[in-house]
Amino acid sequence: VQLVESGGGLVQAGGSLRLSCAASGIGFSMYRMGWYRQPPGNQRELVAEITPGGGNTRYADSVKGRFTISRDNVQRTLFLQMNSLQPEDTAVYFCKADIAPPYVYWGQGTQVTVSS
């Protein structure tokens, strides 16, 4: 199983980034997918998640209205469009694939840094 994130980088406050997570080795369309982040010195926290068919999404209050999670089950890829980025969004961003324990998988993470 591999989840490979990409799209992170350095951006100024107010800017945008689009993260991708390419999945292999799993039945992607069967998995609930999520984006999590871990700011420096803090615990990993949920950013957004999406149901297997893409019909339902859930967001952390801190990103509602700014971030959009989506998925392409044909391309086996998860996305996170991040707009109006702020310095407090600086973190390592991880994607997660989840059906039920023990079938929970994580990517290696991608760094997002927002400068003020």
C-alpha cells in the first residue's frame, strides 16, 4: 500500500496550494479518505475527510470556507485545494485511507509553509 502526497511548498499568506495524494495497492474507491496536518510541536489533527463515493465531506472549523477536499476514484487520487492560506496553516499535511481497523494507512506527508 502506498499513499504519496505532493503539492506542498512555501507560499505567502493569502495564497493557494493544491495537495494531491496518489494511492496504490488499495481499493481506493472503498476507502474513506482524509487530510490531516501536524503543526510544529503539536499533535496531528483532522483537516477534512470525504466518504468513499465523494458525496459527503467534513471539515475542521478552522478551514471551513477556505479548503476543499475532493477525490477522483478513477485516478485513485485525493485532493485538497487550500485557499486564503494563513501562517497558522503551516504544518506537515498527511493523507489517510481508512475502512476500519486495521485497514488504516497513512502517507509520508508533505510540508506546507505559509509566510506572513
